[in-house]
Amino acid sequence: MDRMRLSLFGLRAWLRIMYNSLVRFRFWWYERQGRHAEVQALVDSMTRAWALGVLDEVGCRLQVEGREHVPETGALVVVSNHQGAFDIPALAVSLGRIPGFIAKTELFRIPGIAFWMRRLHCIRLDRKDILGGGRMMERESAAIARHGRCLILFPEGTRSRDPEGSIGPFRQGSLRIALAANLPILPVSIDGTRFFARPDAMRRTRRGERLIRVRIAPPCQPNVQSSKDSRALMEELRATIVANREAIRVEWPAAEPEPAGATRQA
């Protein structure tokens, strides 16, 4: 039952994306007229509405610390721990800026989702083409700097499989896209999204009891001259993210027992 409920949430989120994709004619018309700023404003507003809708759909509160550290404009690489699929909508709301992210090639084949990922300037990663991927990262780094975009990196490479949400080691080369053009880096810690991967999480809690916390640390400007500097920066970022994640640690409460036959709101 819990898996079915989470599957329904996923289906509704996908339907929201498909509905939003129906506005592609409007995008085409704006772009034909050279109204590129209006296109980006529309993408940002609709993506934020989608992210808020996803969190509301699952009855989850969001608490954010350190939002004042987020630059309002300019190139930015957000480095965060990764607990699950709900990290993306939670971070999209928390940052106050709509970010793109790096995604595997397969996601760009899904109707609706692919359209929005391109609009968000998400980066397609082919894990089989390591050499080509390195060159692509350098090109994308220059594009982020040139256009002042915001990108999320999950340097663990995949979501944490630990039910407690422990943060894994950062993969070698995971910061390459930030370092190639010396882009500012914003360390972000998130906790609470890990519960959505646990089948009993929705059953044990009610709306309003589900909580995601995000802490945003001050940005840093990398000054990397060698591989040793790169490893030191990676360790420093990971230490910051781990410490902040422990400081905002979330524990969802167990729901109170209900009388037999009672109806509970999800």
C-alpha cells in the first residue's frame, strides 16, 4: 500500500510535468519574437510551481537556513548531498533560483521530462563515454559562466543507500565542471528526503509531520592549481556538508495509533 501511494505521487508529479509541457507552443512563439527573458521567467515560475506542488502533494514541510548566502544572479555550482528524488524539488524551492542538474542520458528520452530538462539547461551525462564526458564538462562549465546559470552537483554520484542518510565519499573528478571555469561553489546540506525511499514512511506520518530541512553554507571561490588542491577542496566541501547535515538532522515521528476503522488523511 505504501509503495502504491508513493507510485501515485510519482505519477501525479509526472502528469504535472506533462501538463506544463503543453506550453511549448508559447515558448516557441516567444522565442520566435526574440523574447528570451520572458521565456526564462516562464520556465522559472512554472518550475517553482511544480516543485511546490510536489512537496504539497506529499504533505511535506520545508525548513531552509542560510538562504541569504545564495547569490541572486551569476554563475553558481551548488554542491549537495543526495538522498533521493525529492532533493530536486526541495532544492529548487530552497535556493530561490531554479537550477539545472546533471542527469543520465536515459532521462532525456522520457516525454515531458526531457522537454523541461532541456529548458532548465540540465546536462546530459553518458557514463559510457568517459573521455567525451570530460570534454563536455569543460564546455558546459564555460556555458554556465557565460550565461550566469545555476547548476546542482551531487558529488557522491548516486543517492545514499543508507536509511540513516550517511554521506558517501565524493567521486574523483566530481567537481570538474566547477573547476574548469573557476565557478563559485555553494555547499548545501539536505535531510529528510531519505524517508521517501522507505515503504513505511508515509504510513507512519501525517501531513505536516513530514519534514525536509536544508542548510546553505556561504559560497567559496575555488583556487585550484593542482590535483592536490582539488582533493583538499573536495574534502573541505564534504566536511562542511556532513557537519551541516548532522546539525539539521530530521527524524519523522511515528503516527499515533488509530482506532480500528478510522480514516486518516495522507
